[in-house]
Amino acid sequence: MRRAPLLALALCAALPGCPAPRATTKQATEVPRAQQTEVAPVVVALVVDQLAAWEAAERFEQLPKNGGFARLRREGFYVPEMRYAHAVTETAAGHAALFTGTPPNRSGIYANERIERFTRTAIPALMDFETKTLGARGPTEQFSVSLKILDVDTVADVLRARSPHATIVSLSLKDRGSVFGAGRHPDAALWYDRKDDAFVTSTAFADAYPEWAAHALESVAGLREKPWTLLDPVFASSHARQPDNQDGESDVFGFGRTFPHDFASARKPTVAFRASPRGDEALFRLAAASLATRRKGEPMLLSLSLSSFDYVSHFWGPDSWEAWDELLRLDAALGEFFQLLDRTFGEAGWSAILSSDHGGPPLPELPDSARPWCKPGALPDHWERPCGLPERLFPGEVDKELRAEAKRTLGDGDWVLGVTSPYVFYTDAVAKLPADRRKALDDALTHSLLAHPGIDRVYPSRGGPCPPESDESVDALVCRSLSSKNPNALFVLAKKGSFFDTEYDIGKGQSHGGPYLFDRAVPMFVRPGGQARTGVHAQPASYASYTRTLASLLGVPAPSAASPAEDFARR
């Protein structure tokens, strides 16, 4: 039987007539699909990875009126600009902030990756060496992730404590996109594993792989049988700011820089799968199957992190033909999924909230002539998007530079563990240095880093008290990005538009991760089921609005650590 929250079990045991422990995964799949609207809420929490506020503002009006985004706008509340209160605008920190209502300095989620001390390779910051990957064929010897380093509760944790029999399912192409929506005790937390070419979970979240998921998507490879072609060639070509073969685009290991993109030619088909609308298709199939697991009369939280938009932007840029086609297909898929929710629960029987974990900049090689805000006489860009050619920072090269500088400063020794965005990680030997030698090392490496034209500032990653979230200065945003869990490092702040290369395809594509509004501002939609509250919130809102609104839609209080923010379900 799946583990249940200790608090919830303790409360239950104290009450007369307390229901039995919640069903196993197999039992849950036997619950018939609800045919009538019920009082218990069904809420879909959507996160479209790397969907920037500037993209929503410029593009949503260009989408079909029968698509998913238009429906959310008609039937709910639209917040054009929701801002994060931290500078490390990456997937893990963004998802953690959405589902806990706290920035990294309080949640403990300070980056996507860290450097493992023995292998000196980048691994997930959530990696837990006491867990194993769990697939449809059972557990493997591969280590997996958990929420062990998370210091606060998620909305799902609150829901589980309040409603022990609630159904909680979270799906993503990324482990860090799934686990925060799932909380510590989900019915299912699934993500795509490239090594297995399948969706998996972790022994931290389940004792057995959910049978419904195995039946819903027996083979990811089957989704790659046909090439990715343009859904509407005129739509893509007339809206994209760059040609279908822009300098700087990746060919994604043989998947191609131009349409059609043939999976059969890709040297890494599992990478191509994620960087295409087929990744969304897999997630919507799983999401559709998960609806039947809802326990009648009990709340359901379905968290769906749609990551293909992020990968497409990374490889081809957000102004590419690929990004426009992905957006058009995602819009249609959302519309179809909402219709499925109508048929399953009734139009008034479900609610939805949609936002993003972060935004992103244009492809560096996109010429200023294709950036309206860069043209002579243009007004200052509200979204702070860059002009000119930003710098790609290559972690491997920076690592070599800093190792040499550390040796010149301190002499022979092992001082630099490795570099991965946005940190320079030190070895344990640095933590033992006297204060004066530690400062000498910090100063020397800072001087070396600032010699790069793409680096703006460098901060010791100590953690500590930060200004209130109303302070949106760069120093305050960085302060709220630093965690006491990671004191042995330097935080590297890139200049506007510059970034650490993802090294998916070295020297190609784009990335994000800064305090600027093109990275930090995202849209939010709220559709309260059965309520006719519509409108637009013209002023910037806090990221914690997502947290508090989601909790309100589920009928539970927000996590106790969540920052103050507006609840858009109660407007």
C-alpha cells in the first residue's frame, strides 16, 4: 500500500467513522469515471515550460478562437504578467515556486543541477541516492529523485493532509517538472526517461508503477513513426521572425533545422521526441487515462507540466517556425483536452489554472532587424529583451579557466568542483579554508569571470536574510535565489540575453535563467469551474498568486510558507 501522510493518518485515527486508508494504484484504476458533476473539486494545474509573458502578449490573439488558450480567456481570468521573485529562472526553481509559493532561499530549490563530488558531472539537484527509478517493468539500478531537499510543503501536500483519499497525479517530460505538482505522497508522479525511452517514476513516490499508465502509453517509440510536419505552413511562415534555417538553430542531432523533421534521421530520437509536439501528445494521453482514476466524491489534482515548448525554444529559439507550430498544436491539444474534461465531469465540474515556470530570450543570432524593440526610435522594451549579440558561456571552458586561476591564487590543490548554470561549485577543501584565503579565491575567480563580456555580477552563494519580495532590484532577486543548502559556490549573473550554454548541442540554440522580465514574467489563466468570473488583471501579480489560487480551487488553504498574494479564484 502506498505511504500516506503521517499528519493525515493521525487526524483520521482520532475521528469516529474515519474512512479506510486510500486505495492502491490498482484499486484506483477500477473506480468508474464520474458521469455527473460532483461537489468535490477537479482541478487541472497546467505549466507550459518557457512560455514567457511577452510571447503570450504578442501571440495569443493570433491563435484560433476555438483553441484552448482562447477558451481559458473567455471562461476565466487572465493575468498578462505574473512575476517571479528570484533570479534563477529555471525549471526546478520555477515549479517549486508555483506549487509552494516560496522563492529558492526558503524552498531550498536553488538550481536544476549540481555537480556530483565523485564523478564531477552535473546531476539533478533533486537526485536522491537512496531512491531508484521505477518503470513499468519494475525498479532499476538507476538512481532517481525525491523531494528530500524541499524545505516547505506543496499544495499537493496540503491537499493530501486535508483529504487523504484525494487523487493526485502529476505528469511531465522532466522529473523536476513533475515532482513539485505531485507533492510527497501522490497517486502517480511520472516523467520521461531518455535512457528507458519510457515514462518512469521514483521509489520515493511509489511502490509500484501505475497500471493505468502502462496501458495508456505502451510505447513512446510509436509516436515517432511519422515526421513532424507543419500543421499550417502559412501560419508559421507569416508569424515567425526568423527563417526556417536561422543561424544559431540546432539540427538536434540530425532531426533537422528545417521542416519536415524526420525522427528516422535523428541520431538521438529520444531528444527529438522531447523537442517536438509528440512530447505533448504523450502527456495528454497519460492525462486522459488518469481521469478514470479519480475516486468518486473525492477531490482530484491533475498537474500537467508541458515541456516540449521549452525544448523547442532551446533548440530553435522562440521566434522559429518550430516554436510557432508547437504553440499552434499545443493550443489545439489543450482545446481537445478541455472538451474531454467537459464530457467527463461536465463543463462546471472542473477548474483549470495555467502558467509557466519561466520565460526566455530570443535566439542570440536573431538579427536586430527582426527585433522591433531594437530598431532606431523604438520605445524601451517593457520586457527588457536584449539587442546585439549576447555571449554564450560554455561551462566546460569556464571550468578550465577557473581551475587555472584557483591554482595561481592558492597553489596546488583541488579547489573547483565544476560549473553548471548558474553556479561555480567549490570542492569541500574550499569550505575548510581560513577566511582570508577563501576571500582571496572568491575575489580571483570573480575577477576572472567578470572578464567575460556576458557576465554582469558574481555573488558568493552564502544565503541569508533577504529584502521583502516587493523589492525587485537585481541584488534582492539574487538574494532570494541563494540557499543555505549550497553555501560552497559562486552565483554567476549573466548580462541581459547572455546565458550558460545548455550543451545540448554546443554553440547552438538558446537558454534562460536571469532576473530580466523576459525571463521572469509569465502569463497566468484561471478558469474557476461553474463560475462566471472573467476579466484581465492589468497590474503585475506575484508568482504566489498561482499557489494561492490553485489551493483555493481545491478548497484547501495555501501552504503555510507561501508568500502573500492575490487569490484569483475568489475575485
